[in-house]
Amino acid sequence: MVITSLDGDRACRLRPYDRARCALVYPRKHDTFEQIARGFGIGVATAWRYVNDTIERLAAFAASLTEALTSHHADGCVLLDGTVAETDRVAAEGHFSGKVYREGVNLQVITADEGKLLWLSPALPGGTHDVKAARAHGIIDVCEQLDLEVLADKGYQGAGGTVIAPIKHRPDCRGTARERSSRRSSRSVSAG
């Protein structure tokens, strides 16, 4: 109904059902627009328009960050993690991720402690650090306002708010005798 109600007077080559299938095939199978166009017997520009229009219309129904977090009735704790989704961009500015050594986009994922997906952020360039992405989407501020504890990995250390991240290294700990010996020998090899 979303697709048919927003078509207006534009003549379409495919029925709404087939246009929805175009949009589902694109992220599911990683087909190119050329492959989708061939498969459905339409032009490449038409395939691009059907996929992007359908995704844009469905995205309008997605819950905001605050709505998604307030609908979650748990112990006041959520999990936050960032991931880099691979893209087919070639040398796009800021999209190369040193984390995974390829082009991609940074996505922030918030789940309940049992693993239920609560919210998925809009994409940022893959070179964006996880803490910077969380701040850009307002995740830290919203969770602090809602008094939700956020469990995150080491990439979120120093994020502030209610984010709990493991400590990378204790400042007063120098390691075990074996670790200190290993560090000393690796320094002497690299210095020599």
C-alpha cells in the first residue's frame, strides 16, 4: 500500500509487488542495478528509481532513536556496537575504513541484552570512528536522558554519559614478568 499510494499519476512498468521485490533483491543478493534491470525487464535507471524510492518510503516508517529505546522494557540496559558494512564505492572520500581495510559505511547498532535489534543508525562514512558516530547520531545523549546503561566495546572508551566500556590498559599495571620481558626483547630487536 505504501508503494501504490505514493505513485500518483506516474506510469510504472512493474506492479507494486514487483517493485517491492526489486527493493528486496538489491540488499539481499547484492545484485547490481544492471542485474536487477535484466531480471525484471526494465531499464537500469528505472531499477535504480524503484529500489531507492521503495527504501526511502519504507524508511519513513522506522522508529526514531528515542521511540525505539522507550519501547524497550528491560532492566535499563542496552548494547551498542558499530560495524562497517562493505560498499562498492571506489575511493570515495572518507569511506575507507582502517578497521576493516576496505570501503564501507559505519552503522551503529543498538540491541537489547537478549539480542533483539532495537535501532540501526543511518550510514556514515566508513572512516568514522565509533564514538564519533555515536555522538553524531545522539545515541549517548538520548541514553543519558532515558537513564539507560549502554554496554559497549573498547571502541567507545571515553564516550561519557551512561556508556560503560572496558578499560584498554590499567595505568598502574605494567603486565606480568613474561609480558615485560617480551616487550623489552621486541624493543631491542627493533632498535638494533
